[in-house]
Amino acid sequence: NAATYGTTGECSWSVSGSTLTISGTGAMGSYKDLPVRDQAPWGQSITSVIINEGVTSIGAYAFYDADKLLSVSLPESLTSIGYSAFYGCTSLVSIDIPKNVDTIGTTAFYNCIKLSDINLKDSAIQIYKNAFFNTSFYNNASNWNEGLLCIGKHLIKAQADVSGEIILSEGTLDIAA
């Protein structure tokens, strides 16, 4: 059984039912050690995550393979989402990335196969490789335009066979790594 409260980095956390709440000021911890699964102390059975105002960073692998996770509430204080933070959250359908987030780590939402509604604010974000790979949004052919995949004003991916002159949409803010 997973614990019901504790600390993660500079923050504290508690689980009530299947809802995880992260509170405090500063960065959450990262969970990089192998095996990855079950490294975060709250386990994988959570269905809802509430990250309170004051938290600035979601650590690597924080919600890795939390396949029952349905909803995530992120604060305006958040500035970064770590490497593989939501990797394999196969029940997650939507995510609203706050305007102050300036970094989304490699494979942050990789394999979130139901994730179809991704809201990125119109501000510059450093988006690392495969951050949204194998999401429902990524896999939906109607979201691709001439070999390019954009989320709002952010170019997420170009297909390997795109060549020659590429004309970006007016107002494109950044190109993912």
C-alpha cells in the first residue's frame, strides 16, 4: 500500500481517497531511480491530482504510469514539468498548461494515449523531444498540417519526410526540440 502523506522535494503531499494534493513553495522531488514504476510514494492508483499555488516544478517521473489518473489541476506558479512526469497516464484526456510554464521535459506526456485536449498558453515554452508523443492529439491525422503538428502557437513535431522550404504559421512562438 502507498503512503498517505509525506514530502516531495520542497513540497508536501497527501492522499485522500484517490485524490493527491501537492502543497508548498518550490519544486517537487524527482523519481529517477530504477525500477521507475512505484518510485513516487503516492503510487499509481490516484485518479485526481491537485497541485496548489506555490509549487513551481513537477519532478521527473512524478506520475509515471499513473494509468488511472483522470484529472490534473496545475497552479499559475508552475514553471516546469519534468522529464516523463506524466508518461503513461493512459486515462488522462485533457491538460491545461498554465501561462508561466516555460519548460516541458522530454516525454513529459508520452504514451498518454487518451490525451486529446492540450491547452498551451501563448507564451514561449521550451518543449523537449517527444513531450506529447503517442497522445491522442499526436495520433489524430487531422491535427497535422503539411507534415507539421502544432498545439496553438507551438510547433511540436515535423514528420521525418518534410523537406524543402517550410512556412510556419504566423505567430509561431517556438519549435520543440
